[in-house]
Amino acid sequence: MLWARLVLSLASVFSVQAWTVPNSENSISVSSTSPFSLVVSSGKNTLVNNSAILAGNTNVSTSPVSASASGTISNNGGQIITTKLNSTIFKVEVNTSSPFVGSSFSTSIGASFYGVWEYPWSQRLDNTNVSFELIGVGNEDGVNWDNARAPFFFTTAGYGVYTDTQEIGSYDFTVPGQVQYIFNSSSLVYYIILPETPGNFKSIISQYTALSAHIELPADTGYGPTFWSDNFEQDFHAGVHNAQENYYDVVNHLYFNQIHATSMFADRPYGTGNSSFGNFDFDPVYYPTPKEFIANLSAYGFDFQVWVANRAFLDTELYNVSQANGWLFPGIDPVQFLGPALNLSIPAAYDYFKERLGYFPSVGVKGYKIDRGEEGEMPDHEQNIQQPLFEQLCYESMTEKWGPSHFYNFARSAVDRSRARTWIWNGDSHSNFSGLAYSVASGIRAGLVGFPVWSSDTGGYVRGPNDPTEELWARWMWFSTFSPVYELMLGTNHTPWYPPYTSNLVSVLKDTANLHHALLPYIKSYTYQASQNGLPIIRALFLEHPEDKHAYGITDQYFFGEQFFVAPIVNAGGSRSVYFPGDKRTKYLEYFNKTSIYVGGSTVSVSLPVSSVPVYVTEGAIIPSGDILQANNKWTDDWKPHIDIEVFPSFDVPQSSFLYYNGDTGKSVELVMTSNKKTGTVKVTYGSLGANGTLVLYTKGGQQNRTLSATGGEAVFHDVRSAFEH
């Protein structure tokens, strides 16, 4: 019955043929030879209209090609080959004699297009009226340098297109119902991807990431909370005389306030020489004993990362050696552009850079903040080639010392092939409510192009003398709680436990950091799933409710996995409206008070102090949480890992499940809850969890607890009244 309801609802939002169920009859064929065009069909229904193949001598002079029915392009222009890989994926290979090649697709006028860029143009999730290159985005509204990207889009017409290339290209979505893309290449391979079931955008993303790249699971410390400063070589408080002692001051405040944390990193400056990077060292004035310092942080429970970039600052070792060997991109002023990049396509340059970076893991560094790559240090057409090479280099630098998944690298500029080698953050967000709103939309869009492990600079990076305000910082802390990674920029006269901030902000920091830490089992489980299926953790509403036409344009609400529905407050004053996706048969329970129920399709006004955030759970939710990573928790005597499993039964959902990732075994364990309305019973079964813990069942009458065994088991609850009952 649910399936029929979904198909019917989708038909009311989009054209019926767009959601024909893919089957073995699906085929790709030539619909026209002049201009040459392709269609993907299911029986008599056209699913995809690939309206033209484009070729030309420049990116602004391409035109549709003509070709025979067998794909031979006119005037010895090349060949077009189509292949059906399976019932949902069709491969198109274009080989031409022209230096620029592209393609265009046409849909109904009302169709929307998503993907390509992480940056939310005009604070939108879709690409309406956007035309831009597949390169880094510079200084824009809300966020500067918000630069994860992929040659991939999908449309509400019911398909996606992935172009397998690292060349520079451009996408044009300015004509309603059409998309055109062109790449600086004489050949092109692209894949047309259909959903596995009607309206299943998640299956399009999953198939796309299987073709391009999946993420690797990060170290447990990578999820944060992570604390850092833009300059730990200043803003010294009582008893602090250098950068090392500044970190210790943070360590002490986190300890005395019992705030969970997992890592810290050094942004520039931290090294010697021009712009503090390129001599592969720590400045002895501020870091007198770096190896011992990093070992101390490790003993306190913190991993430590450092800033790096493919940029040779003038007069540093990196610049001098690279200049002498001809490794730098020519014609780039080392003063105006603060140093050119190395051409890492040259094997000797790659090997040298990697060998010199090896100093950092040798003294205990467990990750890199990978900056820049799109600020004029190299020709634009090299961005999508050089940045993946640098991220591969940084990955190898860490894995050769620590092994896979035992460090945390994160970049602001990354193309889709790089997601297997780096995680991302969204660049230099503005420290105002516009920056927060854009960052929420950025996190959602990052997931739509296959980057699930994502973070933003909590409080914003581009700060004025009085930024962030206490209200903004508190709201952003809550957003970071329900983000895959929580990282917070402090220092430089902006530290929560120092004036002008109050103890209220420290309380919010403690609540949010500790809740994020408690949700590590949940976040890590979804991250592991993402490493297998490519699905995001921060999810656009329409990924979970494609049948709801109102879900497609909402930029400031999202699902966090399938169980949490989050609506951050992204404006001053503490009030916002919340739209609940779905229909009246869809129910949500407020997560913190666990009494307020809301139904799909409704909108409510919410007002909350900075000590809370609108967060809801779905019917039948199973949420693993607890304390599975000690990190800096030295305040708990005889610390041992502990698992909590929170369950929210609904008799309208007879069975629900959750795939919990057991890090000890490296395998997923299924948690299953069955609810029987007739008998009023709820049964929860679970496999090996790796730690003892507590099963918490939330009902209309409050909570009931059972003991969890590390080896697995089951628990049965009687006379249950669901918290979702009105």
C-alpha cells in the first residue's frame, strides 16, 4: 500500500513517465541523427532526452553534431558509442576531433536540477539560473571558497548524469528544463543513471558514487569536537607564553568544564619562514618542543593536525627547491599570489613534496587541513588535476605512517574522485546569520554530490572584531552537533570561556559538544554506510520524502540520517517556522522533551532559547549513542566504553531496524525493533555491540531501561503506549 501511495504522490508532482520503474526493457537508442540525439526509454515511455552531443573549437562555440545511426560523426568528426551496463545505467562514449566536447539534456519546464557544486547559489538547493565552471568558487555570499564539486547532476525528471573526467568544464542551467555542459577535452565518457525505484534519488546518488569514488572511514577522533585557532601564536591569557601553552590552556578549560573533545589542529602560523609554511618545521619561538608537545596532547586524548597547501611561498625551502628544478607553474607572481603551486604531475615534484611532508607524521601529526588550490596559484584548468594529486599525496603521507582510517585529512577544495582520499569542510563561512544559513544549505548540497563527511567552522571564519556574537555562536554550535564533524574555531580574542562571552555560552558549548560526542555511534554507523553506498548523512528533505512537493526547496532543514529531523535556527531572535515533510500519516516526536508530536504536511512556529534547537525523531527510530571513545575524558575514573540504544516505537511501524557499525569487528550489526499493537509489546533484538550498555525505550508514560550485553541479546517490553499516540 505504501508503494502505491508513493507512485501516486510522485505522479502528482512530476510527469508520470519520469517515474516508470526501471526494468530489463529499458534501452538507449538514437532518436535523431541531425542533430544527433539519444533517448533512454522503457517501452513507449521516454525516460531521458539526451537532446544533443556538442563539439567545437572553443567552449563558447560548440554546436550540436550530426552523426549516423551507428554513431559516426559527420566529416570524419569521430565516434559516439552507447552501452547499456544494466537496467539503470547507460554509458555514452564520445570521441571527436574537436578540442571541446559536451552534451545537453532536455526535460519538462517544471523539472529542477541538483548537484555539481557544494556552494548554494542564491541560497538554493537546486541550480536554477546558474552557469559556472567546474572549478573552485571564490568570494561569494555567505561563504567564501565553498568548493567541493563533481561533474554530476540529477533532476526531478527522474535521472542523473555523471561525466567521468577531471578536465575543466562548465555547466549551464539558465534555460528552464535544460542543462548543457562542455569540457576542455576531445573525448568524453558520461553515464545516464536511472533510479532503482520510483522517486529514489538516493539510489541515483548511490550508483553515481559507485562509479566515481566512495569515502574511507576516518579515525574516530576525526568526528570531533575539534578545537583550533586561526593563530595560536597570539591572544595569550594568564600563564601563557607561547603557542604550545595556548593549546594547554584550551586542554585545561575543556577538562575543568568536562567538555568532550577529540582533536586540535594548527592553522597558520606555526612554522618558520615566509607565511609560516614551506620549511616543513615548527617555529621554535612558539613551539619550542614540538614532538614532546604533540605527545603530550596525545596523552591528554587529542589527535593533532596541521595546515598544508600546494603553495610555495617566496624564499621558503619549498619555493627555492621547486624554482631551481622547474616544478612551479610559470607566470604566477610569488608576491601577488603569495606563491605558485607545484606541478605535481611531475613525478619528482610529487615525490619531493611528499618526502618533506613526512616530517609531520614523524613527530606525531595525525592529519592535514588541506587549504587553497583555487586561489590563482595555478592555472584554472589545472585545478581538477592538481588538487586531487595533492590530496593523494597528503593521504599517502598519513597512511604510510598510521595506516588507513587512523588520521583525519580535510580539504575545502575537492573534486569527486578525491572523496576517497580526503574529507571536507565548507571553506570560509561568514560569521553572521547569513553565513550560518548558507552553511546549512552547503552541508545539504555537499551530500547531494556525494560528500557525506562534512563540517563548517562553528561560529564562522570571516570574523569582525565583535564576531561571532554569543547568540550566533550558540546557534551554530547546535548545528555542528547535528553535523558529521564538529569543529570550532576559537582564539584571537574569541574564546567561549573568556570575555566578552558569558558562562551561558560555555554551557551551550558543553551541551552541544557532549551531545555530538554521545552521538558518535550513530554518526559513525552512517559514515560506514556512506563508505559502502555513498549516501549522505546530512540529507535534503526530498531524499527521504520525494513524494512531498514542498520538500524540494527547503534549505534550512534536513534529515540527519533517517532517524533525526533537524531545523536549525539560522536567524537572530530564536524563532522560526518548521515544515514537517510527508503527509498526515507521517509523525515526528520532539527529541528533547519527548512529548510533542507533529504530523507531516504541517508547519509550526517554534521559539527556543539558545540552550536548545528544533530536533525531532521519526516513528520507529533506533538511535545508538553513548560513550565509546575516551579521547580527553580524563575526569571519569576507570573509564570504559558504554553503549546506549534509544528506541522510539510506533505501532504504525510494526518493524524498524538500524545498522550499527561495530568498530571492534569492522562489521555492521542489525538492531531490530518489532511492535505489536494488539498485545502492546515491543521487542528489540541486537547482535554484538562491542560494549555493555543500556537500552532505553521511550513511551507515552516515560522511559523504560534494560541492560545491554556486549555480545548481543534481546529485550521485551510489555504494556507499551507509544509516544507517538495523541
